[in-house]
Amino acid sequence: MLAGIWDEFLTIAREEAGSRIVETWFKAVSLSKWDAIQKIIYLKAPNPFVKDWIRNNYTNLMQLHLGRLLNIDSLKVVFIDGLEVAREPVTVTYQSQPASGTFLAATTVPAVQKRSSTALKVQGSKNASHINSSYVFSNFIVGPSNSLAYAAAHAVTENPGRLYNPLFIYGGSGLGKTHLLHAIGNEIKVSNKNAAVLYQTADRFVNEFISAIRFDKMYKFQAKYKDIDVLLIDDVQFISNKEQTQEAFFHIFNALYDAKKQIVFSSDTFPQNIQGLAERLRSRLACGLVTDMYMPSLETKVAILKKKAEQSDGTVSDEIAHFIASRVISNIRELEGALVRVMAFASLTKQPVTLELANRVLNKSLPEDYKKPMLDFNGIVKRLNAYYPYSLADLQAKGRNKELAFVRQIAMFFMKKLTDKSLRDIGIYLGGRDHSTVMHAIDKVEKLVASDEAFAQKLQRIEQDIIK
Ligand code: ADP
Ligand code: MG
């Protein structure tokens, strides 16, 4: 469970400090032990250089987030000096791009340390293609919020480069985009183990490009990408405002596309909304299939929690799973984090997982916005009213005025997207309408979002207004 906490911390650190910092510094460190009574967390660094750097630059970050994850207010972070413990020199072999898990393996450490490092190893394994073997289709839970993206991703593996090319998956943070990208890579590797598959974050692509220029390795850089069969680019929004990189990427894209090689992108927003992107690249990104993911329903969240618990050899009761799922609304990474915290706290303090315990752990450790009450229907209607001249009574009435009917459909769409309520609940609330009417409405609005950019942008503005 400590390993889970450390992984969870790395994810947060990646968001807060950037993935380069995590790959360069934090991946070199391991979490050694936790003294729950003294509130001290012991970390092990491979050498004094890494230790000092992290201590000088990231102490606050660690205290804040590890403290939150462990549910402790004033956490102390102490480095166990690897050198002192080992009384032997430690040789560190840095790789140009340490992939998760492999860094520790590349560190020559005495046997005593090695044991704990292996125990804390990040789940799954990666190789030159950067594919994480623990993200596969079989452990991805499908629900209405992600079924389209899932189906498209799966279809791509059956017919790479032919059906949906490129495939562009967008959605908020922590909704499963990276998981799907790796799943595509893993699946293609199963059916064709010789396929040259490369998963690359746009961030890393940018760095690779910059260092290729700096060290005169453009030829090598281009050659590497020319030979790829399946290119998976994660978080493509990070190439915005990087003109030279975009230029290089544009050519790589065209070459692969013309050769009918599969390309898949993920992004936190749809192509039209990525700022600072050259127009011709933007139109390339969107020229295949564009599909979105949003926050899953309560049922799907519960299923995900159960799957995650099962994967880490634990179980979680329906009651606890419901409790956690109903507390965490913003994304699945947080959902997983909440589960890890509850389980870790129970196991470290040797208590059973009860509702009371879960409540204690989560209430204290969730950041402010998760304590917000669930958005309710009234709130949504009120905000919508700033954009469309219809009151709740209008929306609930039987009126068949075309514009009113349309606004009602938009209300249904947001109610489904932003709350955990069922189609049935929404139908009842909006004048006793049938669940199939609500489903049809949502479908209609979604289709319009996909085909009408101006409308999509308007809805996005409204949504931001609703959730702020
Ligand atoms: P994103 O790339 O969209 O920010 P990730 O793919 O990193 O999100 O997902 C965050 C975490 O949530 C991962 O651990 C992932 O396995 C998990 N996750 C997301 N969606 C699902 C799902 N439908 N089923 C199982 N796990 C999921
Ligand atoms: Mg991601």
C-alpha cells in the first residue's frame, strides 16, 4: 500500500511540477517507510545529489501532498541516506529517459536496499515503446461516458491505419485517455508482436525534438519516427505554441498518414479548442474520428473501484465503493486515489475498512472542490437561465415551442453530464418525461456538439459557468 501512495504522489507531482521533474528526480527516490506515530515519512535517494536537490526544491510539495495522501497534517519528510545505510558506494546509471520502474533496476544497490526497491516498484512494465503493460482493455470498465472512445480505440486495434485515422480522444483529466492509448498499444502488440508501436507524450516529443536540434541529431529523430507503425501521442495539447516542434510533427504526421500507419491522439480538449496550434496541423488532428470521454455515472465508478481493488489483491464492499464513488466526482484518478488512501489508512493502522473510517480519511484529505455539494438540478437550471430565457416552470411544462424544447434538451444533457442522477430522475424532474426522451435529447445535443463548433463552444462556456 505504501507503493500505492507513492505512485499516487508521483501522479500528483507530475501534474503540479511537470513530468520531466518526476522522471528526473522523483523516480529516482523510493518511499522507504512511514512512522505513523511520529508522523515521519522516510525516503531513500540513490545519492546525495538527488537527495539535496529534492530536499531544497520539493520539500513543500512532498509535505503537502504526501500529508494529504496519508491523512496527516504536519508530516515530516526525512531522507535516509542511502550511502550511510549501505556503507558502500552506490553507482547510479542514469538513462536518457528513465521509464517508470526501470530506473531503480538500473541502480546498482546493495542487497538490503534492493529488496525494498523491488517491493515499491511501479506496477506494470514499459519498454522502448513506452507502453505500460498494466493498462489494457480488459481492465478498462466501459460505461456510457466512455463507450464511444472505447469502441473506437478497440476498432483501431482490429484494423490499424484503415478505419479511424487518426483517432482523436479528448476529455478532462483523469478520465482514462492514457489508459486507452496504452491499451491500444498492448492489444496491437498481442496480434502483431513485430509491430513498431510507440507511445509518446507530447511533452516528451517536444523535449526529444529540442534535444535533437541541440545535439545535431535531427536525422536520427526523423528516422525513428519514419519507421513507426502505430504512433500514440498523449496530451497533444502540450505542443501548442511550439512552432518548430509543430512543423516537425506535421511532417512526421503526413509521412505516417500517407503510409497508412495508425496515429492516435489524446487531448484535454477537442482540436478546435487547442490554443496556439498551426491551422494546418489542427485540421490534420481532426480529420479522422474525434471522440470524447466524460465523467462516468455512479454505477460505472463503483465498477471501476471494485476492479481496482481486485487488481491490487483487495476487495471493497459495495457499501464502501458506493460511498467513495459518491464522494469523488471530478475524475477517476482521484477516485482511485481515494480508494488507495482508504485502504492504506486501514491497513497501516490495522483497522477494518468501515464507512466511518472511509469518511474520516476522505473528508479530511479531499481538496476543497470535492467537498462542494453535488451540483443539483436547480443550480443547473438557474445558470442556464442566464443564457436562455426559460424558467424552471417553462422547462417542466408541456410546451412544445421549438426553442423551449431545445433548451430543455440542453438542460437534460448537462444534468446527465454534471450530476450522478439517472435518466429517469432527470425525466421526472423536467415535467415527468420518460427516460427515453431524456436519452434521445442527450443524443441529439451530443451530435450537435460534434458537428457544430460554435454550439460546442457555447456549451463549453455554459458548462464552465455551471461548475464554477
Ligand atoms: P487521463 O489520461 O484521461 O488523464 P488516465 O488514463 O491516466 O486518465 O486514467 C487515470 C486513472 O484512472 C488510471 O489509473 C486509469 O487506469 C483509471 N481509469 C480511467 N478510466 C477507467 C476505466 N473506465 N476503467 C478502469 N480504470 C480507469
Ligand atoms: Mg493522461
